[in-house]
Amino acid sequence: MLFRGTKETMTPLTQFAALLPLNTLGHYLHWHFIDISVANFVVIVLMVVTFVLALVLPFPGRRRRREQP
Amino acid sequence: MSYAEIERQWTTRLRKRFVHLLPPDKLLPDTQPSYVASWIYVFGVTTMAALFVVIVSGCLLALRGPQWWHSSSVGHFMNSLHLWSVEIFFFAMVVHLWGKFFMAAWRGGRALTWMTGVVTFLTSIAAAFTGYLSQSNFDSQWISTQAKDGINATGAGAYWNVLNMGQMLMWHIVLLPIAAVALTALHVLLVRIKGVVPPFAEKTSVQTVDTTEMAS
């Protein structure tokens, strides 16, 4: 939202923003009664991946703690 | 004042009860059980770190107001920081929730810890939704007109008017943050009192040995 007398701010990162246009209609996935936006679906997938990685990745310092008498 | 009179004071009794419930070494422990050395245990504190950034960035947005966050580069940055810290807050909270669900973290008298987490989650969702309504742009106007039908269908519309920008802003910046922070503090204190839930015990099969045969 721009107010009268203000200019749209241009930063060095503005060009990168053009790579991922966010000012368009959202994309949706439909499967039977399930209706979900691609953005929300991607976030859910990332949460599941993070959850699995948190279970399987070794925690730093765990081996050192085990070796201690 | 006699010793007996001092012991009868409500301040003395309250202090003794609190110290008994949560001694300093339990409130701020220097070590944790070995099973806590796993990535799955970091998401609770990640959620709290994100909540801290949410509160600080929200306070800075409140200092300068909507014109600043809509029209200046620093205001845009702070607006984005507020949004993305909320995204990280919910992301980490959901992974924390999944981890605790599969650990059955309500075991060992920890039901109140679990329930305060549930209520904090629901309060945070309400805080996030009122945040959408407090942006003061066309997006918030669109969301409020879409939300009013749902809220009116529940019968709560007479008390919770999503078209009332002032009411939604007050809920977003006063009531719900106070509730979310107070519930988070209570949740953490309960974790300190009861300790982190231990993993499930491994199933072991015990083989019996006939000692009379060994003796012969």
C-alpha cells in the first residue's frame, strides 16, 4: 500500500524478488475434497522433512557424552 | 515478631511452597538427562526464540505505526521480520507438537503441561488471525469480510466483530500477546517442575535360567 507523496522503495534485493512473483493468484492442488494451496502444501512437506531429520540426524556432542566415564 | 508469627505469614508460606515445588536447581538446571541430546528437543526453545522476535518486532511496529511499516524500507523490513518470525514460530511449534505427541509427553503427571501447550497453540492461532486483520491494508479488509460470515455462523459475531478494526487491533497487540506469553511462561515452569518426559522403556525379554541344572 502506498501513500501519496511516498516512493516505492528499491533495494538491491528487489531484482531477486522478481524471481519469485508473489503478487499473482495462488496455485492450488485439488484431490477429492482436499483443496490446498501449493504454498501451504510446501510448508507442510518442509515440516515433515524437518521432523524426520530431527529424529535421524546425530546430535552434536552426543558421542562425546557417551564416551565419558 | 516471634518465629511462630513469621512462619504463619502468607508470604512465608507462599515462598516455602514455591521453593519446595520449584527449587533453584530445577528452575535453572545446569545439566539435562542424556536422552535430551537429540534434535527433536530443540523445537520448544526454537518456538520461544521466535516468540521473542515476534514480540520485539511487534513493539517496534507499534512505536512507528502503519504509515511507517507500509511506506519506508526499514518499516517494510520490520513488517517482514514480524511476519517471518511468526512463520518460524508456528513451524517450530508444530514440529514440537508432533515430537511431544509421539513421545506421549502427557505421561508421568504431565497432563497440565500438555494442556497448557494446547491452549497456547490455540491462543497463538487467534493472535495470528487478528494480525492479518491489523495490517491496515486491502488484504486485511478482504480477510475481515471473508471471516465475518464464519464468525457470525458460530454466534460469536456479536462479541467478536472482525470488521471492527479497533477491537481486532486491541486483541492482537494487548490481550492475545499477554495470554500467549503468560501461557508460555506457565508451560515452561511446568516443564521445569515435572522435568522433560523420558523416552518409552525398551521392551526386554528376561530369560530364566534353571540353576539346579547348572549345579549338577
